Amino acid sequence: MIDRPDMPRLDCGLPALDAILCGGFPKGSMTVLAGRPGAGKTILAQQVCFHHGSPARRALYFNTRSEPTAKTLRYVGQFAFFDAAKLEASVQFIDLGGVVGTGGLDQVAEHIMTHVERVRPALVVVDSYKVLDELARSEEDLRKFGYEIAVRLMVWECTSLLLGGYGGPELASNPLFSVVDGLVLLTERRSAGKRRRFLRVVKMRGTDHSSDAHPFVITRNGVEILAPRAREGVRGAR
């Protein structure tokens, strides 16, 4: 048996999530964070951005039409992981609302790549990616856009997170999921009148990971996954 070389990882800054992913998101991969509004997608993505935000590993966070950047900064400022000193130099928030409202997918792609080429980030987030579905004239357009964005970001060695309120049949029918490398699903369940949150890695192409549903909470510190650092059958973070 030939051992496969370890895949370079971009750690998340959350020890439990890094263990679940066997070290973090594979570098250069494209992963969807899916879940209903309020599931915790935005907080998790912002937490990872501020963990990585440095002159050597910049993060670009694109807002579409989910909420304006000013409102995003107001809310993220409440969390302990927020660091105002990292804004602009290491973590940049870009509002795509105007382009989404007046242009098509080609214009959105060019706008994203203009900023990627300018900043050369290690991490790129698009929140919400699902808004871009409305700009596609067909499933083939959406598939082509997703593929081109994935290839162009890979050329720049960017690891990317695409956020969206996907669920149910969409996870099987949306062409995006045939393009991306990973899918992390954030869900909620009610038990005894209490709401419980869970995170599950549905797929992560070419790498080991835990596929269990792991409970998590959202506190002032951000997302905190209530899971052991390693589980039986999953290799430790590397």
C-alpha cells in the first residue's frame, strides 16, 4: 500500500473543527457552508477570517445582497475574535451589492478576481453565494460560473468558503455541489423546547474527515464546537 502525501491545510483556529477536518480546510479548496438563516455560517466564516488575518495570510470577505458591509462590521464587532487593527491591511470586507444588482455573473466574477489579484489573499469568503443563483439564466450558466471561479481562485492558491442558505433537495440538485470540494452543513434541532445546533462535514474531497454531527454553540467568543479534539476512526490534526 502506498501512503498518500499529507495535503497542506489551512487551519480554522477552532481546535475541534481542525480535528474534525484532520487539520483544517485543504489549501486551495472550495467549500460551501450551508444552512438556514441564523445557523451560524457567517459567524464561523468571519471567525476563520480573523484567525488568519495577517500581512502574510490576508482574508477577503465579499458581501452580496445579504447585508451591507457597514452592518456586517457592526455585528462582528461584538465578538471577541474581532480585531479592528486587522481591517483593511489583513481582513478586507468588500460589498458586491452594486455589481450583483446591476450586472451578471461575468461582471461579478471579474469584480471578485480584481480584488483577489490586488490583495492576493489566502482565504476568500462569499456571503451569500446563493444570491448569485438569481443571476444565472440556466443551471448550465451557474455550473460554468462556479467552475470558472473555482479554477481562477485555485490559480491564486486561495482557499474559499461559499456561504448560502442551502438545504434539502438543493444539496442534490444545485450544480454548485458538483463543482465544490467540500460541504459543511450547519443545522438546528429542537429538543425539549431547546434549540441545539449541529455541524456536519458532508464531504471534503480527497481528504479524511469526521462525518458525525457535532453539537456547537455560539457565544461571545464565536462558534464553539462541543466535540473532542479527535474521534475514533479520524486521524489527528496534522
